[in-house]
Amino acid sequence: MAKIPPTQTWSIDTTFKYVGGDPGLDLVNTVDWTRRGLEEDRLPDFASLTRWAEGAGVISAREGTRLRRQGGAHPRRAERALGSARRLRWVLSRVFGSVAAGAHEPAAWQELNSALAEALTHLRLDAPPGGEMAEWTWDGREGDLGWFLWPVIRQAADLLASEEATRIRMCDGKDCGWVYVDRSRNGLRRWCDMATCGTREKTRRRRKGSRAE
């Protein structure tokens, strides 16, 4: 099992950006993957993780409030859930990064499959009375504060098994490492976010060109 690189800096601003096109990609994008290590980590605690999950549409605001209350009452369980999220983020970063690069990370794929197998043991098909449409639900949520990572794992697996896997990209920005599904019409998207990495790179090139004159 590969060791997670240590976090170098934590982000003061925990505003999340959902630019990946999938919760698993957006989880990877909660930290900057620089050559120096992990920087600007936006998941300093369990409460931040639940707020990310709300924004990603994984849980409702009501579920987020309940989870934060439970996390405050059970800090060790909350810390375990946070650790699981950071571990999943590391695994997904390696898997998505390898797909984007056309490479292969057997160890990361094996770990993702182990996480997927565990998550799917909790998946249930709930058939409500009255002939209504059946719904997928997650069993065992009471015993695990990180249960909302299960649907993240499942959706990541669905993405990797879909035709859109060929459109998974890594941002061209320096010291970014964010990932996304390129759903642009021409398939030439280069940046996780044009307002940040795209603008930064254009500014860098403009300054480089000015110095060369």
C-alpha cells in the first residue's frame, strides 16, 4: 500500500470548486498536487469534508448537519472517516492520473477495487410499497461516519468504465494536478479552471514573451 504524501500547507480558504465533472474527480481536486507535496489542502477536518460532500451533491444539507453533529460527539470516528477520505483521494489521484497519461498503476487500481468491493457490500435496492419505482440505498450508514464516500467510489468506478474515461484529463497548470472530464465540444480543454490555472499560464507566457523582446 503506497504511502500518502504528507500535506505541506493547509488552505485558509476552504471554498470548494467543482470543476471535475464527477464527485471522485472533485475529491481529488480538494488539494494541489505540487512537486513539493500536497499544498492548499481544503480538507483540514471532518466538518470541511461534509461541506465538500454537500457541494458535490453526495449528501443533502440536512445529512451534512447531522454528520457534523455526530462527528462532534464521536471525534475518533470522525477522524477515521477523514483519514479514509484522504486515502481515497490519493488512490483516485493515481488512478485518474494514470488514465489521463495513458499509463497503468496496478497497485492503485487494486486498492480502488478493494474499496469498491467494500462499498458495494452496503448497496441495497429498496423496493417501496405500492408499486413505486425501486431506489438504490446505502445500508450501514449508522456505523460509519464516512458512509458518503461509498457513492463517490461507485460513481468513480462508473466513470472509469464508461466511454468518458477517454476524456479524463489532468490540468496543464504548473503544480496543480487537478483532474476533470473534458466535455468540451472540440475535446481540447487544457485547464481545470480558466479563471485560475488558465489565466496564470497566459500571464506567465505573456511575461516570458515580454522578456524575450
